[in-house]
Amino acid sequence: SQQGEEDPQALSIQEGENATMNCSYKTSINNLQWYRQNSGRGLVHLILIRSNEREKHSGRLRVTLDTSKKSSSLLITASRAADTASYFCATDDTGRRALTFGSGTRLQVQP
Amino acid sequence: NAGVTQTPKFQVLKTGQSMTLQCAQDMNHEYMSWYRQDPGMGLRLIHYSVGAGITDQGEVPNGYNVSRSTTEDFPLRLLSAAPSQTSVYFCASRAPFPGAYMNTEAFFGQGTRLTVV
């Protein structure tokens, strides 16, 4: 079974708005990562947050992590049409040396 | 750097045929993994390797074999293709030196789109 479950499954917003995606997971983790996938392409790493961190920023991205609730959120501010893609969270589980991916959120940014 | 290279990009197989999906990385990464992605779903781990000569099973290993004879290559073999193996397959690598797998990002190939008829 997949570790991470994301919601919403799909999100449609207007350019300039903020987009928030949530991820929940089940086990103990070393870190949580977010990836982006453009249609038909491979995944590209966006940001990594360690288990002892609560918030991290990178450009227009803001990630939070709550290990007590086993949840994370990805905020994309001032979205652009080019942000249209699927976004996946992935957990780096303690005791397992491979990433476990969530089911993803499909983001559509309307110009 | 080429990064992670997967071949072929597309493949159609008949039920019962076998084939090997190739994956090569030029970043001297210790860890390599194979995932499959079905429509509208996330990635599910098939097999992974933590170094040359060492492999382990992921969530959905049945019907697939792997080996890791070199650091650079991690081929995935379909033993007897079935329609249920129709999917997009992704290879990924991480960890630039031994023991560095923690808190490192994964680099993905562009995928192999496999159809089994």
C-alpha cells in the first residue's frame, strides 16, 4: 500500500492564486520530499524537509511538516500557468532505503 | 551529465514475451530504484538496490527481476509479460556516496511506456 495520501486529488485555480496540497503518511520518517511531474515526463525534485524541521521555503514554495499528525503541506504562492503539473509527496521512511510516494495532486492553473 | 537514462522510451509486448528495461546513471549513485506508475496513480516501488550486488523487493515485485552488477546500471526484467504490467516505468537514483542515502533527493529517468497486448 502507498505511504502517502494526498488531497485534493485535483485542484484548479487561476493564475496568481495560491495552491495548497496536503499529504498524510503512516510511518516514522527521516524526511519528506515533494516532486513535480509534467505530463508524460519524469519526476523532478522540488524540496526536502527533514523530520526535525517544521517549515521550509524555496522560492515560491513553502512546505510544512507536522510529525505528530503525520502530515505535510505544500503551498505554491502566486501560481503561474507553467505550474500546471502533478505534485507528489514522498517519504523517506526510517529503516527503509527507498522513497515511498503518495497518489499525487493534479494542479491546473488557468491563465 | 546525462543523469538517469532509460531505454526504450516506448515498447509494445505480446502476452508471455520477456524483455529488459534498461536504466543507467552517470552520477555514481549508490541507490537505484524501479517504480511503476499506473494512470491517475502515484508511483509504486518494484525493486531497489543499495549498491552493486545488493537488491531488495519493493511493494509490487511479482513478475519482475533485477540485478545490479555495476554501480551505473540497474536493468529490470519482465519474465513473462502480462496485460497487468501495462504501465509507465520509472528508474530513479540517489545517494552520491556510501551511507549518504538519508536526506538526499532522487533523480528520475524520463520513463518507459510499456503496453502488453
